Amino acid sequence: MSNDTVLVLVVITALAFDFTNGFHDTGNAMATSIATGALPPRVAVAISGVLNFVGAFLSLAVAATIASGLVATGDVTLTVVAAGLAGGIIWNLLTWLFGIPSSSSHALIGGVIGSTMAAAGGSAVLWHGLVSKVVLPAVLSPVIAALVAACGTWLLYRITRSLTEGGRRHGFRIGQIGSACVVSLAHGTNDAQKTMGVITLALIANGTLTAGSNAPVWVIVCCALAISIGTYLGGWRVIRTLGKGLVEIESPQGMAAESASAAVILLSSTFGYSLSTTHVATGSIIGTGLGKKGADVRWSVAGRMATAWVFTLPSAAIVGAISYGIAYGVGGTFGVILVLILLAALSGFIYWRSRATKVDHNNVNSEWTGGVSPDKVPVETAAA
Amino acid sequence: MSWINLTALWKIIVFGLIAGAGLPALFAGGLYALSLGPKTARTATAGVDDGDSDVLVGGSVVGMVLAAIAFLVILAAIGWSVYEIYTLGHPAPKK
């Protein structure tokens, strides 16, 4: 089946997903640097955007997993990919609205699996690939990241215990900037590849590429651009939850958390595990709270996140399946177009809702008062 | 085919600890070396509130050299890892 109109629409939707992926995840790299004041918020997101762009060119291992390891490519049509993307984007925007750092990867994978199942039944899903390359890494990676971050935090405070408080803070702010940059690079490497994988999947479904192909260069460049622009715009709501909501963070903890995230993400990408940078970053931040005496982890916030993680795959799958149902019910090119119009309308609505409780670079660091929207008078804290 | 790749798992844990906790610890060691010397000692004995002083460089030459070595090792490790990831991350397409 070859249909170039639909192919173009799918590629645009995929890039839109990549964009939401960027701004949903800026916080993974930069939340702790912004929270400790190591970097001004806007500088932080700009650096992160550039490094995401560079990172996208580093590796193709994860793209290969998405393109050929999760669903039987023979059963995937362009409509399936479009519906799957719709599922991923909607879930990403909803979690962003509530400031929950859920996994963009799971949203995407869930969406594609849901629409594949709706189209071709459960047998079209490569369950073994799904469990071994997505579900298990999702469970294990935050634990490993927390372990590494806890060890790192303990070591950092131990080694520098003779330094003055101010000297330590100053020194680790510099280190934190370096480690946050590596996380941004890692994010580009891991996450931009997911969209590359999906576009490759669409190109295979359309017959433009043969099964098992690598992502073409134009796909890599477009994905790198989309994710870096998204990152630059910054998902301030998620940054706030990660930087202020989970643990109150000092600069040595920030550096420990980011180093742990960077190491775990880069190592896993190399093995082709499409793990969630979000899960890893959250695990690291919790770990850094565990590694320092007297630090409090807000377990209620952590619990809310974990709940969102569990629901992400199935929820995105359901939205993906419904989208496929609509596209299939209407039929043909128009069916796909209708789904994308609905998607755009819903995205616009969510964006409109978000304006009511705006979080931006001015109030991202305001005192945590129990929810993502800062209270009405964050003026002094925001100026600091 | 097994559900869980144990080789990959232990590699991620061990190398994760070396790179993710070891390198920042080396950075901390560098900061410690940098702080050796008279300048930081003076602020401490003068009874200045520790929290307000952000003097980082102590002035000891040996300390500064050790710190520079530590920081260079970290930069080299990052550069080398990125290069490794690049070479490993571009497999030949499957036939």
C-alpha cells in the first residue's frame, strides 16, 4: 500500500510528537540545575536544546528497536502509525497539563501498540520484544538510577566534607552544569531516536523503505530539529515538579542525580533499550534524596508519578486504538485526516486549559505548595 | 531468547556506578584538591561564617595540579564515551 498524502501527514504528526517529547522532557536534564540556581532557566533550556540536537545524531540502536522490535511490520499500515501517534501525543499533553513527568516513550509505544492491536489483533504485537526491551527496562532503570545516584550523593558529601558550605555549593554548581549537558545529549540520543523509529516504521509500511532499514538522514535531521525546538520551549510545569516537588535539592545532589541519569541512559541506549529518560531522571532524583542524611523525599509526589507511569502504556494504547477505530470507521485518507483534525483540536484545548494555571520561566522555582501551579504571589521567590 | 538480558543488566549497573557515581566522585576529589592551601584555611580560622564564604581555590600548587588532572580525566572519559556510543550506535542495517 502506498499513499504519499497520508505518509506526509504521518511524518508531520510524528515530528509533532517529537516536539512534545522535547518539551515534556526538558526537565529531565535541566530541572535540578534550574532548581539549585546553577543556570538561569532560559539559558538552561537553550543549552539543552542545542545538545539534544547534537545527541540525535549519536546513535541508531533505539530507533532500530522501535522500527522492527515491537510490532510485526507486515501488519502495520500508515493509518496504524497515525492513530498510534495520536495516542502518544494526547497522553503526553494530558500528563504535561498536570505536571506529571510521565514517559514520552511509553506514550508513543503504547499508542502504536494500541492501534496495531485494533487493526490486526494481539498477535501482531511482538510481546517478547515489548516486555524485554520496554517493560522490564522501565521497571529496572529507575531502581538502578536511584542506586547510582544514592552512591554518588553519599560519595560527594563524604569527599568534600572539609570544604566550606559556600565553596562546595559554588564548585558543584559548575559540575552540575557539565553533568546536565551530558543528560541533554543523552536525551537527544535516546528520545529523538524513538520518533526516527516511528517514521522509519511508516516509511516501511508505505513501501518506501524495505523492512530492517535504518533511518534515512533526512529523518534524523528533522527529528533532531523537532526535539531541540521542543526542548528549547521548555516544559516548565514538568521542570517544576521534578526540580521542586520531589526533593529539595542542593547542587552536589543535582550533580549526582544528573551523572547517574546520564550514565544509565547512555549505557542503555547503547544496548538498544528504549528506556524512559523520565523514569531514569526521577529515579536519580529520589536516589539523591536517599543518599543524603536528613533529606526528605516527598513520597506522595513520587507515588502520583509512579501511578501515571503504570497507566501510561495502557492509556496511550486505548487512545491509539480509539483513533484507529475512528480512522478505520470513516475510511481512507479522509479517516486519517479526521483523526489528525481531532488531535489538533484536542491539543489546542489542552493548551488553552494550561493557560489558566500558567507555569513559565518566571515562577518555575516558586515555593512548592503541594501542586504544580504556584500560588498567586510567587513574586519574591521568582525574582530571586 | 530470554526475557531479561543479564549480561546487559550487570554491565549497565557496573559501568553505571563507575561513570555515574565514580566520575562525580572524582570531580569532588578535584574540588577537595583545589581547596587545599592557605586561602580557604584563613577564612575558616578567621571565624567567618562558612555558609557565606564561597572561596573555592585554596592556593596550593600541588592541589591545583591534582585538581586539573582530575578534571581532565573526567573530560576525557566523557569524550571517549561519546565516541564509543557513536561507533556502537550505527550498526549495519539488517538484511
